[in-house]
Amino acid sequence: MCLFRYARDYYDSATAQQLLSAAACLTVALVFVFIAIHLLRRAAGYPVGLQDGAKLSPQARVEKYQIGARLYHWGNSLFLLGLVVSGLALFAPASLGPAPWLRVHEVFAVLFIGGLVLHIVVAPRRGDGRAMWFERRDWADLKQIAANFFGRTREYPAFGKYDPLQKLYHALLTLVAAAAVVSGAYLLISAEVLATFTHELMRRMRLTHDVAAFIFIAVVIGHIYFGIIRVNWPQLRAMITGRLRGAEFNLYHDAERWQPKGDD
């Protein structure tokens, strides 16, 4: 199976030039295969934390997401939507009709990078940045989640502020975003004729940008799926209101691992 479109280069040898549409679709389709498998596995119900960890009063209301984190999340969602739509229009020319798609893509790219830089600078100072870093216990939790999913145990861990899968998602998104931003910067500079690069470098940047973009799309689709399934509605609501109820907290979190601020 070919993943790339090949063409002769300056030295008359066949080299990969562009990700094929079929390969891009396959990347996204694999996520939907995973979603189908996950839905079938969890059709009988979703597990909750069974450890005898510290609990909160069911009537308590605790803060999970500060206003800055929520604004960044939803604002970034709009920037990503603009990038995806304009990016698809560039990847498959004429597929979305005539429009200055390159300019639209550049504008949303600048907004996305600006928001990312702001997040990197502000989040460690205002938020709970350390909660997103892996701890030794997270690896044990990850093993237990996998064992539960494959039916080897009924046990399921209670987490701190974020579970290990959320941390892996954040790390993967960071790496893929870095690849997309760096390669996209080269493409932007070249498109605006601000500098000239070698054919080989630009070829590599185009391939990197294509692959990173569709991995990014696939990962975000997975994120959306986990955000809207019923078991995660409290987390989705918290991303809007900023708050979790104590009863919801007790289902999935351990107050010894995460001590959130409460309203009462």
C-alpha cells in the first residue's frame, strides 16, 4: 500500500512528495475503528474508581478548570476548526470552492500559535501545571486501565486531577503540534517569499506538515469522542462551568491525589 505520491526529483530518483488522500483518510478511519471497539467494550457500562481513597461531601462543588483554561480550550477549538477547514481546502484543491484558503490558513495558524505561546507562558503560573506531568503511580494506573479494558480485572483506579490517558493525549498533542508548527512556519515563509529554501527541505516540510496535520485531526476526533460520551458529561460540563459536584468527583478522583478548591 502506498502512503505517499512519488515523483522524480532533480536527481531523477523517485521520492515521496505528498501524502495521498487515501492515506489521510486511513489515519482518520483508524480512530473511528477504535471508537467502535471502545463502544462495544463499554456497552455494558463504564468502570468507576474502586480504591478506598479520600472522598468529598456529595454536595460539595469544587473547581476543576479555571476561567483561563476554559477560554483557551474553547478559543483553541475555533482556531483548530479554521485550520482544519482551510487545510483540507489546500490539501485537496477546489474541494471547498474558491476562496483565499491559504490566507485563511495563515491567519488561523498565527492565532493558534499565539494562543499556544500564551498558554505555555501563563498556564504554569496560573494553573496547576504539575497535575499534567506523569507521576510514578500513573504508569500503574495505565496498566490497570488496560487490564480492565481487556477484561483481566474489575479494578479501576481513582485519579488525581487528570488521568494518565489525558496526560498521554496532552503529550502527543504537544509533539504533533510542534511538528505542524515548525513545518508550517517553513511553508509560510516560503509562500510569502520571505526566504528561499532547498527543494529537499521544502519536500520534507510538506510531508511533515501533511502527516502531522492528519495525526492531529485523528487525535482531536478521539478527544471529542471521549468528551461527549455520557460517562464524561460531568467533565464536559466542568469545561463550561469550571466546577465538579462532589458526587461526580468521588466517582473518578481521589482527594488524596488531588485537593481541589471548593465553594463550600
